[in-house]
Amino acid sequence: MLTRQRKQHILSVLQRDGNVVAKSLGEELALSEDTIRRDLRELAAEGLLQRVHGGALPLARAEADFAGRQQLATAEKVAIGRAAARLVRPGQVVFIDGGTTAVQMARHLPRSLRATVVTHSPSVAVELVGHADIEVVLIGGRLFRHSMVAVGAAAMDAISRIHADTFFMGVTGVQAEAGLTTGDDEEAAIKRALMAAAAETVVLASSEKIGAASAWVINPVSAATSLLVSPEAPAPALASLRKAGLAVLRSDGG
């Protein structure tokens, strides 16, 4: 089998199964595991998959910039954002992450809600300008333009001084073995700090993020309290996440 054919086969297996195991694929094709690993390295360099220990996972499409992510799974994000907004109770202090789904959550918070929202996302803060009864605390720092959020030492220091009821977190990938992932190391560190400062963490993830992975690990999936998804989320990947200890909520209430 030619290199081009092998690579196409690898991508086909990845699309069909949601993952590639180098050892199993080598046995299937009667090739050495080193050959498969070399192909995986080259495919990863081409931006076609994410290498993980023992094989590969789909590359998180959600690593596109903020403007690009606004075009992904728009209806799902609206539904997930609306469902997340319903989870906020009067009097609570909540962290809301950056990202397009988080913006939808902020947009759907009831105008009558009395609560405190802490966010490092200017986009989320702007959405809450018209919510007179929501106290908005904006965490500052260096603006990470890709996701339109504050990162760095100043943001970390501010987060360490807050205790929140719930952190509504965005990710670029969530997969049972790879964990909760994102595309930038500083952003991953901020998300870890927000998780540590909240009593609960609800992960908001549209279907293109389920079963996908990015390079930077935030935490294992078991570190989160629950995962809020749409009905379109792939059932096999959700089953693996449940098995790994993550409660799954659906935006339709199922």
C-alpha cells in the first residue's frame, strides 16, 4: 500500500471509528507500528488529526478563531446556551468562560435574574450590559485575541481571590481518554484556575467538540461535574464519557 493510500485509510478509519490505534492498524495492514506512527506524525503536521498516546483523535475544529467559531454549529450553541442559562439560580456567583457558546448563554440569562457573573471575556460582559440586576465582574489581563479572553498573571491572581458556585466552561475538545482540551497553553491554565475556584464545573460542548482533542489538556473529564450537549452529540462518544465519570445533560432536557 502506497503512503498516500495508507494516509487516506487512516483518515477513513478516524472518521468511521472516532479514533485510530496505531498498534491495531499496523496489525490490520501488516505494517510496523513505526510506519503507522510516521504517517500519523505527517498527518498531524498537515493539520488533519491530533496525535495522542497510542494513536490519534479527530482534530478539534473549534480551534478556529472567534469569528470562525461563530459559523460552527450555530443552532446547537444557541440551544446549549439557553439550557445553560436556565441552570443559574438567583443569588449565585458564577464564572462564565469565553467563546461563542458562552456568549449565547449570557444572551439568554433572564432579565429578572439577580446574580453575579464573573468573566474574563469582554464579549460576555457586553452581552450583560442590559441586565440591570446582574452584577458583572470583568477579570482583566492580557487579551488573547484568538478567543477574546483575558489570560496571564493578572487574570490568574484575580481568579484566585473568588469562590464561585459554578463555572460554565468552554472547550475545543472533550474525549474520555484525552480529557478536556483547548488549543492554547495559557488559556488551558486559566480554565484550570477557574475550575479550582468553583464548586462545580459545567462543560458546554457542541457536537463537533465531542470525541475531538486539542494539544493542551485542561483536566481529566472526571474533574468536571457535568457536560451539557445538544441532542446531535454522537452517542458512542457520550457513552465513553459517562463511563469515565462525567454526567451528561442534554439541552432538550433529556
